[in-house]
Amino acid sequence: MTATTLFYIFIAILVISFIFDKIIDTLNSKHFDAAIPDELSDVYELDVYKKSQSYKKVNATFSNRTSLFSLLLTLSFFFFDGFKFVDKFSRHYSENTIIIALIFFGVILIGSSLLTLPFSYYKTFVIEEKFGFNKSTKTTFFIDKIKGILMTIVLGGGILSAIIWFYQVTGNQFWIYAWGLVSTFSLLMNLFYSKLIVPLFNKQTPLEEGELKVAIEKYAQKVGFTLDNIFVIDGSKRSTKANAYFSGFGSQKRITLFDTLIKDLEIDEIVAVLAHEVGHYKRKHVVYNFIASNLLTGLTFYLFSLFIDAPLLSDALGVTTPSFHIGLIAFGVLYTPISEITGLLMNILSRKFEYQADNFAKETFNKASLISSLKKLSTNSLSNLTPHPAYVFVHYSHPPLLKRIQNLKNN
């Protein structure tokens, strides 16, 4: 295979991936005006339903434009030797392999962030603002962006540096050590994400004494779930949308409730949502997800180790000096079809887990409260009640509302 042939394979993968996504998006958009199923007839009032349709259409148009911009930007980088330019720029400042890679990815990260910033701003302060979701100030928005970039530089840069060092020391066996490092980092994030990362962006406070805490503790005691850490996060600082999530293992496990969730739902409905989250823990979904994601990480590193030494990868990107960072870029494109498949499999697994967690909540609490909470959360976020099955299959990590309610009622 020649470098030119590989170059056009890169282009084909990018374009075909884009076309596939647009076909799925188009199928989904044709369902925007579909009749609401009888089981969901009480979710929206007529005026709210019209608002949800408008929200879906505006977001679909915005997504099409941003994804097209991203594709054109990426293709331009390929056709006009963008990687060669950034590589040359990076080598101008250092001869150290790790420093060169850090500068290379730093330039791409900052450049990408600046180019996509207007789209992110428009999404937050025009679209989300128009439909009543945005509560973020411009100051918060820009501080969040800066914090995100700094976190990527510190954490991402540190991990990348270590992986390149492993490669320098161990050669093609680096993937074993890289896998161990990333797995360890992933475990630490699972354990301490809420303590270390979340406070950089949000304020978390223990759930105050009262009827809700009593109801939660009563339920936790009933199902034998030791729960000392129940926190409320100030989600309303940025959005009116509500959520709850479970994190951590063992003594580090905690339930986090958005303040918007507490505002929007009744006590029994909040406990039902929490019962669903406890179901994930009781059914060991956190552990299974951790194992599955880390096995995929190991597979990815192993496959990368097979390609990293190939000068053909660098030649295809117009770079004369083979390097780890150029190999990583090339491999990332080649891996796209595999990542699409593994993404589908992870979504299938995730949807299965969601049904199991729903069933746990139904069996240990009650299905009526969970159903009403799901309906309210869908209403408050203007969720799509009629997604196309193909779109659900490809993109949804959770079953659509109709399927969840049917599962709760029929089993």
C-alpha cells in the first residue's frame, strides 16, 4: 500500500462516517412530528409539545451545521498538510519527543477549542436560552471552558507523557503499561471524581435533614444499601434540566441529586429515581461497565502497538519523521469503524442495564412513582418521545421513554 492510498482511506473513513451519521439523523428528524403514543399522551400539554418539536428541529439543524463544519475543518487539515505544519511548529521548540508531542496536541486542542467556541456559545446562549433551559452566565461559561482546557492539559498531558515514556523504554510492549496506567486512572476517577473534579465546577452540599432524607434513608435501609453520602449539586447554576447519578465504589459510593430534581419532583418520585440508581449498584453495573470499558481500552492500545512503528502512517499525513503523536492521529482515524462498533455494543449493554435498574426500582419501591418521575423529567427537558428506532440503536445509552414505561408496566 502506498502513502497516497492510505491517505484516501483516511478521507473515505471520515466521509463515510459523516454520511452514515447524517442518514441516521435524517431518519430521526422524520419522526419529529410523529403522533405521540397513547401511553405518553399525558406527558405534554399541546403548547409544550409544540415547543418540544421546535426544540428538536432547532437542535437538529444546529447539529447538522456544526458537524459539517467539523468535517470540513478536518478535511482541510488533511488536504492542506495541517498535521505537517503543526508537527514542524512543535519541533521548532524542542527536540524532546515528549515535549514535541505535548506542543503538537496542545496546539490542536487550543485551536479546536477556539474554532468551536462560537458554536458552543450559540448553543448555550441562543438555543438553550430561547427554550428556557440556560441559567449559566457568560462568566461561568468562559470560566468552565478555561477550566476544561486546563484540566485536559494537566491530566491528558500527564497521561500522554507517561505513555510516550513507556514507549521509549519498552518499545511495542508499551501498550501493557499504558493500559495499566489508564485503568488505574479510570479507577481513581470512579472513586474520587465527585470529590476532586466536580468541586471545580459545582458546589455539592450534604442533603439537609428533612422529609426527603428520611424517605431516602428508609428506602436504603429496606434494600440493605449503606448510604452515608447523599449530596445535592447546584445544577441550576447552569441549566433547568434535572438529573441524578451514582458514583464510586465501597466506602466512596455516593448518590448525587441535582437541586433541579428536588425542585421538580415529589418525594416519592425522587426516591424512585434514587432506587433506580441503587439498582445499578446492586446489579453490579458499575463494576461491569468498568471492566468492559477497560477491556476495550486494552484492545485499543494493543491494536495501536501493531501500527505505531509503521512509517506509512506518517507518510500518509505528509510528515517525514515518524513519531508517536503522528501515529496516534493516524491510528485514531483508522480505529473509527471499530469504535463505532464497540460504541454500539456498549449502548446495547447500557440499555439492558437501564431496564434492570428500572425493574429493581419497581420491585423494591413502586413503578407508579418511577413512571411519573420519568414523564416529568422528559417534559422538563423537552425530550423526544418518538425517536426513530435506528437512531435509538446507534446513539441511545438509555431506552426511550415509551420502552421504559412499557417495560415497567408489562413485567
